[in-house]
Amino acid sequence: MHGVDFKRVGILLYAVVFLSYIAYLAEQSVPTIVEPPRYPLPADVGDGLARSDQELKELFRHALAVRYEEQKRQWNLEQRANEIREQDALLLNVEESSVEIAPVIPSAGVWITRAQLQEYLTQSDWPDTLHTRFINVASCESGQYDYVSESYIYKVNAIGDGGLAYGLGQVRIDYHPEKAARYDLHDALQNLNASYEIYLEAGNSFLPWSCSSEFIGRR
């Protein structure tokens, strides 16, 4: 009858306890990096191990190496996340400058700010009482939010609806060919005046614009 191989049992028990300790460290909020894979074995493990014991020893060390690399990867990810959070905090703490920030031009074309659109509306046929309503519609029709200036910018020469809608007011040339004949729809002021005529012809309504509350309410 064979006796119990206490040496092998000892190695297995040590491996289980050690890996349990490594798993505990990995669960902490700031991972503790286990120094690389050549962790010392118990003092009573000599060089005269049988082949199977030597293989167990190498497997144990391989498990340590895998755990070490995983902890190092996790630590690098957390470090990068902390760096991004610090950068975001710096951006949020920057005091607002009195100098107007120029918008980033997202694509080719002629873009204007909300203040410039307001100025064009003042020069156009649109009455002052409708300026805000039109700007809200234009923000959807020909506008795009600019995250640098934190406001909408508007494309004067915008083309939409498969090449049928033009300019700030996205005037449909298939619905209003007479406007395309009378106005340069890529000109900001002329497009606004053409849009105002469409508003009047619709019975003083923004219904022709799919972004308007009138249009949405009819769907």
C-alpha cells in the first residue's frame, strides 16, 4: 500500500493558498502588482523533484506569470482612465474667455454663427417676432452643434434631401421652382427672404419645414 506523498500535497496546498491571495489582491480598487513570475517556492522543495513534481512547479510559475500580466494590464487601464479624468477636469476648470471662440468647420462649405444668422435675419424680410422661431427650425434644417463654441453653426450653402433642398432655410426647388428662379438660394439673405415667402404662402406657418412643431404636430 502506497503512503501519502506529503511533498506533493504540500506544494498543491501552497499553490491554492497563494493563488487565493493573488485573487484577493486583484479585487482591490488599486491593484497591487505581483512581482514577476519567479516567486520563490517553499524552502523544503529541493532540486531532487521527480519529473511530475517539476512539471507542477512550472505550471505554478506559469499561473503566476498570467496573473501578473493581467494585473499589469488592469493597472495600465486604470492609470489611463485617471489621466483622462484629470484632463477633463482641467478643461472644465478653464475660465471662460471674453474672446469669442471660432467654431470648428465640420465640413466644406460656408458656415455662420448664431449671431451672424441673427444679423442676417435682421436685414431680411422676417419680422423680429419670428427670428427665434426660424433659428430653432434652421438649427435642425441647416445647423450643426459645434462642441468648441458650444452653440449651433449654420451652413449657408447646405444641400439636403438628395440635392433638392438649398441653403439656410432648406428651400425645396421641386416644391418651389419659382423661388429657385428668382433667388440665389446659396446666398444667406436671399435664402431667408425666399423662406419668408414660403412661410407667408403657407398661411403664416412653419408647416413646410419638417423640423417645425407645426409639421411634427401634423404627423
